[in-house]
Amino acid sequence: MDVIANQLFAGLSMASILLMIALGLAIIYGAMGVINLAHGEFVMLGAYATWALQTYAGIGILPALPFVFISVAAVGWIVEKVVVQNLYHRPLDTILATWGIGIILQQAVRLGVGAESRFVKGPDLLSGNTEIGPLIMSNYRLFVIVFSMAVLAATWMLMTRTEFGMKLRAVIQNRAISECYGIEAKRIYSVTFAYGAGLAGLAGALITPLFSTIPTMGTGLVVDAFLVVIVGGLGSLIGSAAASVLIGEATAIFSIVINDTLGRIAVLAGIILLIRFRPRGLFPTETRR
Amino acid sequence: MSSKFQYDLVALVIFALVVAFGVPAVMNYDGFELNTFARYLALAIVSMALSLSWGTAGLLNLGQAATFGMGSYAMAMHLKLRASDGLPDFMAWNNVETLPWVWVPFESLTFTLLAGLLVPAFIGGLIAIFMFRARIAGVFVAIITLAFLVAFQLLFINQQGHTGGQNGLTGLAQMSLFGWIVDPYSMGFYNLVAGCLVVALAFGVYLTHSKFGLILRAIREDADRARFFGYNVANYQTLVFCISAALAGWAGMLYTLVLEFASPTYMSVSFSLAIVIWCAVGGRESVIAAAFGAIVVNMLEGRLSDVFVEGWHLILGVIFVLVVMFMPRGIYGLLSESLQKLRGIGRPRDHRDAETFPNT
């Protein structure tokens, strides 16, 4: 029983990280139909930005978060302006182009910072564990779970309660008509892409104390995050949240029932089956296209 | 016989002559250089296999590396068994006492060669039936094949006692084909790989210009319309997936012979995407262009990594992004467009010649 409870918590912790990464991807994919394979590299940039701020400026993870968000969003904005913007009419080519951007970012970091693993200290405020009976929860992981939910709520508010969100939803539904109403679709796309990249940067900053920070850390994460987005349903925020909990918990449960690797294989097999029978995901959004 | 078919035949003959006679002469018949180039030629086969499913039928298979890996492991298993008397060394390290039943038939070369083609074709076919019966298309094909690739590689690394795990299969014997010991640094071996590539390309050219290829292109343009004409779309898609997988397996077998080991990195996501890159750079619409793309990119990789020991990956990434942005149809598209312009000067432009390519 203790094992199961602790494993459920581990699954939830993994789900919160997946959600943070997948959220940015879901917005970018949902809004523009762009499969951003450079998203993992945005996470990696966020992690390195945190490391740089801590090492050279002595800023801890929590105060660093706004800086990381802005800097990675700026990188995303440039990438969108220079490359992605020219490819909206060729969605499958964006897979290839963003993969190329991923290679460039990864190599740039490897050349600039070095290939060795970097260490980032977690915040002192959140060290230690909270124990409820046999259940031992790391405070930092608890914080990440709460933070990811806050980001989800903020994104949801942005999409549904602000003027920008309304314009974005209009562009998603019908780009040509909304342009007739004076919405600058190009600008909306740029800002959305930058916001998605910024979220990836935040995710990267938060996982630095949990993962080792290396230039290749993004590649594995992007595949997982992308599966979350597809399982959740095209561009659905709630779907992405549900899918990340589902995948996180399934991985955690399978890994105690069988073993880590076979558990992951079982989850992948489940995902393949799900896409086969529900290609529009668990929570498809209703849009007229 | 259409003029396009003639162009392809001419291109194939030139390609074959250059690969068979030109390249070895330029390389001064040096064993090491020939081995390196034979590696590029083996990779050209897998790139050309992808162009069949991606360029002709519009199915982006991100799991091509899985079928490539199956072929390369089939060959490596055979050579490993020949190199060791009885049990291969790594099995003993992993407390596997008897030879697993999967390994037993690989004692025979005939079985190995067949398995290297048929196992990938069979598994590729299973995935294809699974996907295409449900009319899965576009991005979802890419995602399912990608997820399959990740799962397959994990499984392979996990079964260390049977597959050598992360280390792969090393310390292989040299293949003996009808009493000829295949030395990967010899001219004879180079000719073998080059011959395989030319045969595969001839097959690919024939296929794309046959009625089968025509129907595949129809499906790529509009699957529903092809369906209304009475074609069983799923069967055509499955068949092209099988053919592409078998060719990838063939390339994998040759690759093991070239490098003399098999490693699970052949089944990695980045290797699979690299295949897509080669195919895109060359031009996915033509099998010859795709093969050419693989050779060019790999040669460039080789040269760049000599000159810029650190930054060559960066340069490659930049080149690739530029190709996707400004040459969406690859080198092939560039050539055929300029050819069309040249012809356009002489006579009024014939619109039936202008080929449209979909946005998939």
C-alpha cells in the first residue's frame, strides 16, 4: 500500500512536468497546426538559462523564472519570425524545419557551454519532505505540481478571458474571416508561438533540480510531450492536462507492476492503440474548419 | 513511354556508371575510402525506400529506422553465430545458457538473407494494416510510426541477453557468400553494395512509373477520390509500406556488413529523422534523387566533420532548415524547375507538364 501511494505521487509529479512541457506544445499545435520538434530544445534552453543565472548572477530558481520565461519566449519569437512563419501552408514540413532548428540550438549550446552535465541547486525554501503517514512527498515536487496547475489556469484564463485569447480563437476557427475583421493573424501567431516557447522555458527551469542538465535533454522530452498533446486532443488544454495525468500515472503504475522499460513500452503501445481508435484524442475541440 | 520515364532511365544509367566506375577511380581504389563510400551507398537504399512511401504515397514514416535495424540485426546475428563456436560471448555474460530459439535458424545464410527482407516487411505490413484500415493519415501516421520506433528500440535494449542491449552486436565474422569471404575494404565488396543500390533503384523507378505507382500518387493527391474510383486504398498503402520496409531491411543488412557491427543507435529517433532529412534534401518525389540526397548529405557530414570538428552539426542544421524553407522539393525540384524554365523559353509553356505537389 505504501509503495502504491508513493508511486502514485511519483506519477503525479511526472504528470506535472509533462503538463508544463505539453501545454506550450498544445497551444502551438492547436493554434497553428505546427508540430514543433524544437520544443524540447526550448526546454533545454530554459534549463541552461536557469543554470547561467544561478552560476553567474547568483539568482535562485524561483526569482529566475520571469527572466527565463522572457528570454526563451524571445528565442521562440525569433524562430517563428525567421522560419516557421514561412511554412504555415506546409504543415508536415514544419516537422522537418523545427527538427533542424532543434539541432542548431542543441549544437549552439554544446559549443557555447559544453557537453558536460550541469548542476542546479533547488531552492532552500522548498528543501525537505512532507510526510503524511507512510507517504513521503518532496516539497519541491509538490511545488512543481501546484505551479503547473497555476500555469494551466493562467493559460486557460488567457485563452478564454482576454481579448488576445478571443482573437486567437477566432484565428484558429477561420483565419481568412478573422483577418477581414482586422485581426492581425500573423502577429497573433508570433505571440502565441513565443508564449508556447516561454512555457517550455519555464518547464526547463523547474526540472533543473530533478533532471541532469545536458544539451540532449530535450530530445526525449519532446516525444513524450507530443504524445500527451495527441492523446489529449488537438489543442485542448483540459485534454492535455488529463492526458499528462493519465500517461504519468500509467507509467508509474506499470513500472512497479512490470519494470521501468517494459512499463514505458506498455504505455507507448497503449498510446498507439488510442490514436488508432480515437485519432482526434480524448477531448477533441469542436471547431469548424 | 512517357518523357519522365525516359529522364529517369537516363538518370539511372548515369548514376550507375558514376557509382560503379567514377567513384572508385576518384577514390584511387583505396580500401578505406571505398568502405566509407559503400556506407553512403547502403544509406542511400534506406533513403530511397522512404521516398517510395513518403514521396510517392504521401505516408511520412518516421519509424523507417526500426525496419532498417531489423535487417542489420538479422545480418549481425548470422555473423555473430559464425564468429563464436556455440554460444555468443555476450549471452554467457548475461547468464543465458542455451541459444534462444530465435537465434537458431540464423546459422543459415539463406534464412538470414530472407529474414532480413521478410521480417521487416511483415512487421511493417502489420503496422500498416493496423493504421490504414482505420484510414489514419497525415500527421497521425508520423506519430504512430514514431511511437512504434521508440517502443521498439526500448524493447531491443531491454532484452540484453538476446540482443546485446546497449552494446549491440560486435566482434562479427566476415560473411562468406558462395565461398567468397566478403572483405568490407575490398573493391569486390564495394561492387556488391553498389550493385544492390542500382538494382533497388531500378526496381524503385519501375515501381513509380508502373500503374501501381500511378495509383499511389492518386492516393497521395486525394485518398477519398481514389476510393470512389474503386481502389482499395488501404491495400495499396499497406503494400508500399511492406516494400519500403523490405528495402530498409536490405539496406540494414548491407550496413552491418560495412561497419562490422550492429548497434541499437540504428533504431534511434535521431537516425530515423536523419533518413527523412536525406530524402528531403535529395527530393522525395524521385527514388534516384532521394538516394543522391543520402550520399550528398553523408559526404558533406564526412567532409564538414573533418574541417569543423566542433561545429559541423550546427552547419548541417542550418543547411537543412534552408533546404526545407527554400527548396521544399529538394535538389530534384530545383533541377526539374530549371529544366522546365529552359524548355519554356523555346515554346509556350505546356501546363500539363507542370506537376503539382501537395502540401502533405
